[in-house]
Amino acid sequence: MLRFTAPLAIVLTAASAFAQTSTNPFTTPIEATAGVISMNFTEFAVIPDAAGGEAPRMMHLVDESGTKRLFVSTMRGGLYGVSYDGKTVTEYLDINAPGWNIGVQFQGNERGFQSFAFHPQFNQRGARGYGKFYTYLDTTNVTPAPDFTSGATTRTHDTVLLEWTAKNPEAGKYDGDAPKELFRAAQPFANHNAGEISFNPLTPANSPEFGLLYVGFADGGSGGDPMNLAQNLASPFGKIHRIDPLGSNSKNGKYGIPKSNPFVGKPDALGEIFAYGVRNPQRFSWDSKDGRMYVADIGQNIVEEISPVTIGANLGWNKWEGSYKYVSRQVDLTAPRSEAGMTWPIAEYDHTDPLLQRAAITGVFVYREKDIKQLQNLMIFGDNPNGEIFYLHADTLPGGGQDQVRRILFNDRGTNKTLLQLIREKNAAQGKPPAPRASLRFGRGPRGQIFVLNKADGVIRLFVP
């Protein structure tokens, strides 16, 4: 027996030597001063405080061009209509109203009213999507049986996708009946549960892909995807789904599964899946120049990433965090991007960067408009807690890493500031304590304008030329 001990020790020692785990894969920091874009901005609109004077915790902004309004959601469950000039703000829908019997779960930083989307036919009388919009939220009501489970014994709350139908889309307040529940997922943990929902705005009305809803579905929470759900094609967790909200061929009969989805008809795989291997796909969008889809996927402890999304793509989590193998809350630097068939990030940054106190990526937009020349042909994204805004050159995207990531700062009367600095100054003017984090989000206007939201001061800021 003893003669096997030495070779075994050699093998183990060699294996340890080859594994170069790290929490700092990008040792060159993001450039703090070179390439900085100083952006003019205006305080476009203000969403009213919640009960007790708490900030409204804005989460998402969407343009509804048919009715010529912007809509803004808050994590607590409010949906507000905002005029195109920003001067009129009215509550369109309160999801927490007793008549709906929904109960938005908005405790903590991550739960609440996550996202919403208007059907592209929302204002087209006689169309199947007339008056319809969708909300994606966490709820305290866990009485109904879920359509999706994780396999865990715990159930902290549910995430639901709801379809609302307005009788008059142009009405100042929602005038329809109670929503139809399209699906319900039992969440095993309280963190990173849902993500964005969106229709691809570039899809022409005569395309079979028109009216399909993309749904970001995080890996269920905790840390490290403990149940390995993101790589499990039989689980909805850790995926980006694509469904027909007006269809009925799903298992529960409440929505449709497009035949063009990559895993339709395959055993042990959900037909709803469009792409998989994501951890927390907070935001995604499409480049109007070439139609490519990109997602900002929040990392575990090390790597934040922007990745392309194609049909059937595997973005790697939880085998990979960004370009590196994920090893127990660290990454292994020895063989980056070494697995065939994976879709790798076009840009990443790590949590140890001097610009960041903690990290969680958000975004992502490609600005192809001409109004603001400084931003033309740039991919814009940001860091959620810190409020840092970054850019890449969209036509020469890198192959990972943070070397090409540069900053966008706010030009406040000749002084460059971060969003968090602006928020804290506004907090002081409001007589409130300074916010510990920015909780940055973006929105797009009817002419591609970039709106900057946060959860700490209720102010919608707009980049201007």
C-alpha cells in the first residue's frame, strides 16, 4: 500500500500546481482618466417617493411610442406614465392594489417589480396584442401551485409573469381587468431570481418572430448555482426564454412556445429556452445596426460580463464565470476560453477594480443615433451598485477582458461626477441620508435617448448633447 502513496501525492501536487485560482483575473485596472467621456445631462423627471418618504426605487423605463409616453416601474410595484417632455408624471398602475391580490415582494435590494414590456401591437386596434402589456415580478402570494420549481425544498417567494389588457391604451390609468398569469416559478432563494422581459424592437411585423417575448430567468439565487440549474436544460433557471405570450401550446396552456426555439421537441429540455448558462441576466438589448443581441450578466464573486446571445447559445455559467472556469467562488486562470461550444464574453471586469466597491453589471445599449455625437457607435453599460457608466466601441468589440472599457461621467457645471456622487448630493438637498449605493439602471426613449435611473433619489436623468 505504501508504494502508491508517493505517486498519488505527486499527482495531487501537480494538479494543485496547475490550478491557478484567483479573485483578480484582470490585474490592469479600468482606466480611470484616459478616454473619459464627459456627458451633459438634465434632470428629466421625478418619480414620487413611496410611503414614509422612501425613494421609489426605479427599476425599468420603456418607451410606448403608440401613446407617446414613457413608462417607469418601481420595485415596490408602481408603474408610472411620463410625458415625452418629462413634465407630467402619473401613476398608471399600482400592482399592490388590493383588488389584484398579487402582493409584490420588494424586500431587500433584489426582489420586487423586475421588468415590464408592452406588446408591439399595444396601440393597434383590432390586433391580437391590442391593449396588452406584461409585468414580471416577485410576489408574496405563494398559494397557487407553481408551473416551475427548482427541486429545492425551500420556497422563499414566487416570480410571476402577468398579462394585463387595457381597454383603452391611451387612458391615463389602467382601465382593464385583473391580469392573466402566464407562468409562476417557485424561488428557492431570495436573491437574483428574475431579470428583464422584452420584445425585440427590430423584428418586422410580417416576420414569424414578431411578438415573441424574451424572458430573463436567473439561476435561483444563493451562490454558485448550488443545484447546477443553469446548465440543466430541463430546468427554467439560468436561462433566457423566448415565448409567444398570445399562444397556448405551453404545458400549462397559458402561452405559446415558438417552433423555432432551439430545444423544441428535444427530450429532457424545455422548449421555452432560447439560450442558457446565465447567472443573472439583468438586462439585454439588440444592436439596431446588425440585429445582434447582447446581455449584461451579473457574476458571482469575480467576473461581470457582457456577452452576445444567439439561438441555442451556452454562456457557460456555472462551469465558467466569464472567460474562466468557476472554482468555488474563485476562477481558474490556467485555461481561459478552452471549452468548445461556449459563447464567450466580449467584455468583462472584476470585483477588485479600484473604481468599484462592489460590482454587478447592468445595461446594455448600443447607441446608433446621431443626436449625441460623443456616444455614436458606442456600447454603453454600467455597474449597478457603484453607478459607474462604461463604454466600448461597438464596431471594434474586444474579445473579453476590461482593457478597452472606458468611463462616462456626468458633467455637472464643469465638474465630472459619477452617478453616485449626484445621488448623494440630491439626497442632501432632499434632507435624506446619503445613499450607500446607486442601483443604476438605463432606459431608452423614442429617439434612442439614454435615460439613467436609480433606486435612491427618484430622479430620472437624461443624457443631452
